[in-house]
Amino acid sequence: MVATPPEEIARQHAEACDILDSGSMACLPRIDYGEIPLRWKVRPTSSSASSITTASNCIRPMGTSDNRTADEGLSCDDGDGEGRSAAVEEGYRYCISSRGNVDVSPIVELIIEGVNDPLVVKDEDGGGGGSAAATRSTLVKTKDGTRNIMTKSSGKRTIATTGGKSTSPTSSKNASVAANAPRKDETSSSRSLWNERYAMTNNVRLTRPSHDAWGIKKIILVFCDDFLNTVYTLPWYQLENDIGKRMHDAIQPILDVLGIQQEQMVRCIFAGMPPGVTIPVHHDTGEWVKHAHRVHVPIIVPDVNRVLFRCGPTVSSLGRVDCSPGHVFEMNNQAKHCATNAHDASYRVHLILDYVEPDFHELRMAQNCPVRRVNLNPGEVVTQTRRSIDRALDAGMREHPSYLIIGAQKAGTTSLYEYINQHPWVVRARRRETHCLDWRWDDTLKSTEERRSRCLGYYHADAMGSYPSLITGDSTPSYLLDYYRVIPRLKEVFSHEPRLIIMVRDPIGRAMSQYAMVTSTDGTPEQLAARGVEWRDKTLEEVLMEDVRNMKDDGLLPYWDMETGTVDRAAYDDFIDTWMEDEAWEKYVTTRIPINTGSYSPLGRGLYALQCRQWFRSFSKDKFLVLRLEDMSSPPTSAPSSDIDDGGALVDEETHDEGGGQLGVQRAVDRVMSHLGLPRFQVADTSRKNSRVYDNPLEGKDELRARLERFFEPHNERFGRMMVEHLGYDEGEWRNVWSYAKVG
């Protein structure tokens, strides 16, 4: 989300102060609507939304006509609330629900000491005098993009400026993001829970980039990463700790009002908002938002008439929420919201609590990504990125790479790799296709350690050591066929055996795509060199016949009649899965696969069962995920028999529905996340990658197509059986994979 400019924050602050000074905005009535359904938090509310569905929280309140925007339908005057329409009031139910009221005096007793002390943190050199922590980052830079990796907290805060000058922290109308600039002659109560130095020793220090930039003080009790993968309980909320036990007792009444258990809580923070500060209109981001209920409880509010907390479905329909101490209210943090503390000298403190629904943990178990709960030790150090949190003591625990997409060529591997890399916890390799296990392998290196070090250099392994939540991998689709070179090398240098992903596609469409790509003269010099020139002056028929002859000469096709282009099924059944087939396939792979060109094996690359069998023999089946390119289409349909569009053009390299294949892509990526043990995320960009449209090489060649269908039909059946019997995949989806309607 783009940061709000300082000038705009200053404007919003002045506007909020005007509202408070004039008393022109009454609080919304306290109405308990119960829990705000999570289906209303799928995505942020929109200023131009005109409807609400169960798949979106774009809101059209009752009474808003279909041809009006939500801004128009929800706009409210600055009066005392009497002029608000029923439609406006109905709109707020999607944003605010008053869940009850509690006595917060036990909490106040625990946190009151030092609440109004200026925020002082420990600088990197061990000295004091810093203020709210801003995060200093390093970038893992790659050819295709960057991934931000947070390294240290700098102990500095930027004061928002207007017109080149710092705004006065004591002038409520002119102050913006930050106030109370640090003064070295001030000291914080040494044992105050708000004291960052004390917390760093007795609790655990965590950064919250936005809150830290706004100068928000914090006492963190429970916190989670952005994907709810690990929930950390900090010492000041652990029962073995005296403060923790008292915190438990003081907060329990809030949980009772909400009707939730301790295990459902994933974040619990006291946030101290400085005087003269405005948090601008925004909505929260991160995958956790749509899975958790957000609750606020005002704890310390020196003057409710100098605090303005607003929330609403649109910017022009923000309603004021009652911030009297003890008011337990749930808010839709995907809705627009903002806050201002216009008090001249005192902090405003809220308890911010997030909790998940009771079945959330079971859901994550089913997705192969169970939620971990970890108790942190006093003074423990954590490492953070924008979306992840790791214990420093876990540094180096993850071995890299975590996954390899090993094939097949021209089956959507580029697209899948790009979709995976949209996950905030995935760092792309230095090259998408590293080839470190085939033609970039260095035989001159003398030891395994040297060879491993060279290969790991493609994956930023050293930089990622402190962040075990993050993973990396590459997509080198030549590995699938080139198994005899790749497998022993993989076992040598990546002995942890990364997860393996295989993309497959109708082998006829795959072969046509390969031929069209290799014979194309479009591309960079590097791409053209990698494709080779061997097929440039050959027809499609010549290229295919050459591959068939090679397989025939190597003894791999005793069942194929070269003259009639037919398969003797009895001979086929007798030959497959025998030592003779193994020897013939070994001969073909070791003698017909050059390492310096892509112009080879248009048919051999489509014999998926033979290729996968070698990998399945070498690694346990749980290491593999096999996906069909056709399954990236949406909605789910039976697998198409070709990759030819209605206009006769060959579409490379994916088939998508008119909506861009969003649902199909999301389903495929969800399966990948489960395979990798990563929490799921929403794929933002589902467009095809590395896609081209070629003239269809089979156009007008019906007999050649029929011959190819006869060739591949038994191999497709065999591959489908392998998926069902070896990997346990659904029989209905795989038994008749790429079954051609008319063969013969």
C-alpha cells in the first residue's frame, strides 16, 4: 500500500481537529451486530463499489440504487447524525460492531507507569536518545526484481515535514505523523513496560513498520507473522512470568465478552498513540487480515473529546466510534479507518486484539501448513521482513533451495514459477533457470563442498540464512528428461532433497510449442543461441521423424510400425516396465540429448511416464507434485485434447479462460503452497508468462495429427495410471488424461 504523503496527513490532521473543536460529529450508536463475518473482509472496501457479495466486501448499503457509487450512497453530512439515512446506518454494520464493555482498571494499573514518557529506544551502538524505530533494510537484488529483507532496527524516527520544516509536536492542528521529537535530557521510567530498553531485556522487541513510523509506542503480548503461520507469545503474557500472569487475569474479561478462547488469539498489543498525531485513512494489509477478527478496546483515554477514531466503508462515509475506556468494539480493518489524538500532552492507549475462528487451526492442518505457537524468551532476538518473523536462534535451519520445477519444457513452468514468486516468503533465484545441475555444472571443482557452494550461489543462500521462513527455488525444465546427469548431482549438492514440481501438458501441444519456439527467429541473441539451429531448415515432419528413428534405433519402440504409424498394443504391453525398456530408454537419453541446444526430443519430452519413472525411483513420492497445465483453466473442465484456439493459432504456453484463468491458477498455486508447506496467498497477477502465439504447425495436417495421437495414446494412459497408482491422485482426473476422441 502506497504511503500517504506528509502533506496529506497534515491536512487530515487539521480536518480531524476541526471536527473535534466544533463538536460536529457525534459517535455512532453502540450496536452489537455480533462478529463481523470474515466474508466481508476478503478484500478492501472500495470507494466505487456498488454491491456486496459473499466473495467480496465491496458494500452497497440497503437503499443505495445500483447506479450510484458507494461514496454517493454512503455520504453523510457533518451534522449531529440526525440527517443520516437508514442506508448509511446499515453501511456501518459492515464496519463496526460494539461487542460489549469491560472494566479496564486492572489493565490500567499494569501499564500506567511511563505511559506519557517520550519514546526512547536503544540505538545500534548501544546508546540512547533515539525515538520510534524505523526499519533499515537490505535488498536481495535479482535480475527480475527484488525482495525486501529487514535486517536491523535503526532506532530512528522520521518527523513528517510540511513546507520543508518539521511540524510542531505541540501544535495539534499542524502535527502529522510524528510528534514529541526525542530530547536527550528526558528519561523514561526505567521499569515501565513502555520503555523499549526495558522491554528489549525483559520482553521481546518487534518492529511494526507503519506504527513505528507514526511514533506509536507498543507493549506486545502476542504477535504473529502476516500469514498466521507462527503465533508468538511474548514473556509478558506467559503464565510463568509474574507480569504475564497478571496480564492474563486482566485481559480475560475481554475474551469472555468476545466469547473466545486464549488459543484463538493471534495478536494482542497495547498501542500508545502520541499526542498531536493522526494516523491517516487507510486499510490494513496482509493475508492475516481476512482470516482474523480485529478488536479495539480503549484503555487510557485522557479526554474522549480530543480523540477521533473513525471507520467506514468509504472515505466520505467515515463514522466516529465511541472511544470511552472499556468499550469493546470489533472493526472491519479492510474498511477505511483513521485515528487522531488531538490531546496536547497525553498518549491515548488502545488494546488491539486479533483472533481467528475456532476451526482455523484445523483448516491450516488440512492445507499442510499447521499454525505453530511459540513462547519467546526474555530478551530474545527476532529477525523480520515486512511479512515474516523468525527467531534468531533458528538462523540457518532451512536448507536451500526448497523447491525445483524440473519440467516439462513448454508446459507452463515459467508461469508457475512467476506465480510462486508472488508469495512474500518466496525469494527468486538469481536466474529463473539456473541449470546449475546440467550445463552450468562445473566438473573442474574438486570437492562436493566446492560444487555445493557454486550451486548455492544461484539462490542467495547466504543472505537468507537469518530468515528461515523464506524459501527459494528455480525452474529448470530440462532436468526432467536429463535425469541421468541431474539426479546424482542433486543428491550430492542438495542432500536435503528439495521438493520437486513437475508441470505436464498434452504432449502434442507441447511438441508443437517446442517446434514453433525453436524455429522462431524472434528473441534475444542469448535465447536464439540456447534454442540451437539444428531445426531451422527442417520441416515439422522431418523433425518428428528424426526423433522417432532415434527411439526406434535405440530399441525403445518395438511396438511402433513406421509404415502405418500404428501401435501394436499387445507388443506394447509386453515391452513396457521391462529391463529391455530400461536399457533402451537409458541409451536414448544418454546419447540423444545434447547439452548445448534446445533442438532435440520433441516426442521424447512428451513421454512423461518414462521420464517420471526415473525420478520416482530416486526420491520418495512425497517429494513430488505433478500439475497439468490445462488445470490452470477455470472453471474446472475435462482436459482439452489440444492447444489450438478457435482461429487455428497455437497458444503458448498456457490455456486460460476468458477471465484470465484466475480460479484455475489460484487452485494450482494453492496446491503448490500445500506441497511446500507455505501458507496460502492470493495470486495477484494470473496473466500468462513467457507466452507467444504461433502459427499452428499442424494446420491442415490431419493425418500427421492422427499419427501423433496414435503414438501418444498408450503413453498418456500409462502416465495417468502412474499418477493414480504411485502418487494416489484422483482416478477421475488422471485415468483418461489427454484422451483423444478419435484415434485411427
